[in-house]
Amino acid sequence: METTNVWETPLGKNPHGVETRKIYDHVKALCVHLHLKPGERLRQHITPVDVIFYVLEGEGVVEIGDERKTVSKDTVIHSPAKIMHCWYNESESDLRILIVKIPRPTESTVML
């Protein structure tokens, strides 16, 4: 059995300048824990694979293509491959999101 404690996983470096941790990095899938503090956001970007977001804590604004919606804890969002997406924490509380990329990307994300 393989187990991972999110808080014991090293912080990752990313072009967004926010806290991320790869918590599952295998041949077929990639899972990342994203932690946006109040006022933080991601840069708009396009991933080469489908992405599933699961909001673990807090409330945030997710933007996918030309749609923008405020979502909160226990919401699951699907972001299709090759469509711009972004996250914003416009609240006064932390926002934590589980990001699942399937299949594991073999191409780079495109930053906008």
C-alpha cells in the first residue's frame, strides 16, 4: 500500500507562484494539491489533458473557457483538455483544491 501525507510532500515550483504539492505522480495520472491563500490566483493556462478539480476547502472562482463561476467545498468541476482555465481566491479564507490530470500529461501546459 502506498500512502501520502499532503503536508509532508515537498512544495512544488510553478509559474503561478502559489503553493502546490504533487501528491500522486504516476505513469497514468497526476494529482496535485493546490493551496490558494486569500487574494492569490493562478495565471490563465491551457493543459493538454482533461482536468478534474475537487474543492476541498473554501470558496473560489473557477474560469473555464468563457464561463466563470463561484464554487465552494465539495464541488467537482471538469475542465476539458486544451481549453483555458484559471482559479481565483477572492475570499478571506484559504482555498484548497485537489487537481487530477488524466491521462498524465506528456506535453507542457501553455501559459497565457
